[in-house]
Amino acid sequence: MSNAITLRKVVQADLPIFFEHQRDEEAAKMAAFPSRDREAFMAHWGKIMANENVMNRTILVNEQVAGNIASFEMDREREVGYWIGREFWGKGIASESLNQFLGQEVRRPLFAHVAKHNIASRRVLEKCGFEVIREDRWRPNPNEGEVEELILTLK
């Protein structure tokens, strides 16, 4: 059976599912991004949902919440980011979701940051036309080491 992948606006009821997705240790390692506690997570999403300059969507697979995707301004660049629940990995869902999202988010250029070790996410971005333009390092957590990342763009 094929997966029906659709995007819709984020609603409050999606947030507990997003929270659980970002708590997954393996997913956090792949993203090289520390998980937030519930209070910090809900406060962060409150800001996202209130910001008219953020375009965010819930990714649905057969009407089930599978993750989220968004574009937002960071350091005067338009960024795109997504998070897919681990149970949905490896099924083409991220690629199809990003492809659909790029039809809705027409502003260009778009930029994406991906941990260098996250080969699957890099492949998703490249399948959708993003190209690596540089490498960088950043420290997601002050108590841990730096993460090597790739910066990609879609023109």
C-alpha cells in the first residue's frame, strides 16, 4: 500500500506529537540538535505559530501526523527545516514532503543546514534541487563538542 502524503497547517493538537518526535534520541543525534523539555518546546512552538513570517506545515501520512516542515528567516536568509518521526524514516516521506512544500514556499533562495553525518537528510535536500555551498561548524550544546554541518541552497 502506498503512502498518501499531504501537508496542512500546523494545529495545536500536533504539538504533543512533534514533542515526542524531537525527544527521540536517535533522531536528535541525526539532527545534531538537542531535545527540549516540554515547557521549552511548547514555548518555542508558540513563537513559531505566532510568527507570520514562518511558513510551517504538518506532514501527514495516510492522515497520521508524521512530522513537520517549515521555512523561516535566520541571519537574513530564508531557511527550510523539517523533522520526521523515526517510524516514518526510509520511506521517501521526507523527500515527497519537501517537494510538496517547495511548491508552496516560492521564496528563493532557500537555505538548509544539515549535520554532515546525516547522509539521509542531505540526500533528501539534493533530490529536491538543493546544492552544497559550504561547510561550517557549530556548537548545538555548550557542554558538548562542535558539529560539522553542510549548508545547502536552492536558487
